[in-house]
Amino acid sequence: MSDDKTENEQNKKKHKAPKGKTTEHTLESGDGKLEYTAAAEWIVLTTNEKPRAEMFHVSYVKRDEPSGGRPVTFVFNGGPGASSAYLHVGAIGPKRVLLNEDGTSQKPPAKLLDNEESWLAFTDLVFVDPIGTGFSRTIEAQGKPEKTDADKKSDEQSKEYFQLKRDLESLGEFIQKFLSRNKRWDSPVFIAGESYGGFRVGKLARLLQEGYGVGLNGVILISPALEWALLDPSDYDVLHWADTFPTMALAAHHHGKSRVPAETFDELKQKAEAFATTELTHYLVQGERHPEEKSRAALTKIADFLGLDQAFVDRFKGRVPMERFCRELLKETREVCGFYDATVKAVDPFPDRDTHQAPDPTLFAIERVFAGGINTQIRQNLKLKTDRDYTLLSMDVNSSWKVDTQTHAFHLQVGATDDLRYAMALNPHMKVYVTHGLYDMVTPYFSSDRLIDHMKLTDAQKQNLTVEHYKGGHMFYAWETSRVAFTKSIRSFYDSSL
């Protein structure tokens, strides 16, 4: 026992986090001048009191403000494998990358400007990079005599955090340590996450309060993936197709391809949602048992809503895959639309090939903007010195991800909606904000709408829930008008949560 204690003490003394950097800044916004302190730092995470990883974060704290009454918001993105850069320099932080009004990228290099919609006006901010992203890394195993053994141990250890439950625990540990280190236990606490980060928020809403003693005033789920099963298209399922259909219909309407009469965007949206939950669902559920006349009518409406050739829709029996839709919709102009924002177009470099091989204009085509923006912000504006590369999006983390909550071989259902319901019952004061971009086909808005309708909330709980959707895609805040409206709505959400 004493030997273990001595080893733990030696481990703690042996390892120190890399040196961070603290700087002072001023933000010019509609609220006037806002003076704040920025800190780019690491917090060491442990397993059995042994140092295992260094979690990088950037915090922005308003100066000369009593910490107790001012909220602190912990922010992370998704993937899994994504850093927090997208929300950091895309929507919430004091600086943001310059994009066109419709969210498309400008020519290189990336440019940063003061973010008038920064949430720093009403909350302190902590942008957290999960292990394997940003500058967050595992700590290499030490003292192994043979390289092969060390490599094996290092490989196992490096992937320790690439698991659902372990990832959540690491974020819980980080938040707990941050509150202690910065004496913020008396501050209102919020968490915000995008995409898989929204899934994290749903799970953490329960875990933080039940396992780490962190009470939450509010949680914000941005383009969340609440139930994994709904993201996986199948010939034998219905819900995925019903959830994505309204978004595809809105995309066709945007590009002038829809053949469904509708005078306004909202009218088309209502018609698409109604069709998705009635005729489309009936047809997909019954399959070959569906009466032929009704099947023909359903397939005709699907083609009209999606603006596609009838023969193409018939070939897929109404289940049109996202990547086929994105290519087929604009084939006449040799273009494809984006998965993450179906309003954005790109040239199809391989129009004569059978499959979709064009770059997605809403993911990798804008990576350079966020990579340039976050590196400029941290290395130049915040003056952090490090030789580490900033990992914006790690496909290694993504491909290595495991579900460590699986209890048996056939237990594959992974979701966060139950945890969110549990957390709302656990803390009746906690407010919830759910939001999506209406043109996002990856995590469609209608999926969250439908799940919320099945949460069996009481009238009092419904008063704690806000659902707002905006024009745009997965990162709808890239649209100028949507970002402004989103920030205004979020500010009201914070006011109501305090």
C-alpha cells in the first residue's frame, strides 16, 4: 500500500503539464468594450491517480467581474475526433473566421475578426479539446525497457480515451478540476456541444450532476446526434428516411427543383413534414404489402418533393441515399450539394463515374479556414508557444472509437435522449436548448423534433425546453443572419436560466 502511495506521489511530481499562456484583450462589440483575460492551458487527467493525459483548453473570462454571479460555459464539438475550433472561431468565441454571408469560404488565407455575436458578452467561456484533438494528448508510458512493449502499452493507452464512457468521464474530470482550480464552484454552469458534442451534452447533463456534483443551469445541444441508430440508413428501417426527408425536400426547394406547389418556405416545410409522418412512413413500413396504387402515388410525391427523376426514385423504392441525392439533384449543371449544408454547391470533378466521388463542399472544403483561424488565434493572438500540431479533426480518433457501455453482444443501441430526460427530472431548474440547421442532412432537425415529441415531458418540463431551428447547415451559424438570430435567442435563454 505504501509502495503504491509512493509511486503515485512520484508520478505526480514527475509529470507537469506543458506551460500555458495568459493574455489580456479587449473585444469591441455592440455591447461596447469588453475587457477579458484569455488563458491557453492544459489540465492533467489521471487514472488511479497516475497522470494519463493532458487536456488542452482555452478560457475567456471577463475582467473585473465577480466570478460568483457570472456564468461559465464549457464548449466542445463532436466527431468524435473534432476539436472545439468550429464553435471557438466559428460562432461563440471573441474572434471568428471571416466567411461569406451564406457560410461559404473566402480565398486563402483565413482571416479573423472581432465577433460581435460572441457569447462572452453574457458568459465566460471554456473551449475544451477532447483527448486526441487540438493540443490534447495522452502521456506516453514511461520506464519501459523494450520499445516493443512500450509501443504496445502506448498504443493501448493512447486509445484509452477513444471510448464513449471514458470520453465522458474525462470531460467530467476536466470540468471538476477547472472549477476547483479557478474557484468557480459558485458560478452558474452551462455546457454546449455541437453534433457528437450535442450527444455528449445529453449524456453529461446526467453524469455531471449525478457523478461529479456539478449542478447545471442550462445545456445547449447544437445540431445534436441524439440517437446513433437513426444516423444509419437501412433498407429495413423507416425512421432514418422519415427524419431526413424534410431536409432533402427543403434542399430541392432551395435549388428550384421541387415540383410541389408552395408559396413560401414554411408552407413547403409543413407539407414535407406532414408527408414524412403519414404517406411516406406508411409506404416504407408496409413495403411490398402496400397497395400498388398507393405505392405509385407515394413514389410520385417523393420524386416531386425531392425534385428527382421518377425512374431514379422508383429504383431506390423511395429510400434515396443522401450521397445519391446530393449528386442527382444538380447533375444537369455538373454540381453536387453539401451533406452538411445542402444549399452549398461544388463542381463534380468526376461526372462520368457511377458513384459520388466529389469533395463535400461543406466539410473538408472549409477545413482550411478553421485550421488557419484556430492556429492564428492560439499561436499569434493568444501567444501560446508549442511545437504540437493542432489537430482540427482526427479521423484516427473517429475510426478507433468504441462503445464501452455495451453490456452484451447484441447491445448496440446508443443514445442520449434518455439521459437528457433523466437530467431534466433530476434537476427541475435546468433549462435545455436544442437547435439545428434546416439544410443539414447529417443530423437532420426533424429527428430531434420527433424525439422530443416522444420524451413524455410534463407541462412544467416543457417550459424548460427551447427548440429553435435556423436556415443553414450543420454549422448554421456560418450564415450571417442565422448567427445573429441564434445569439439573440441564446442570450434570452441564459437570462431565463439564471
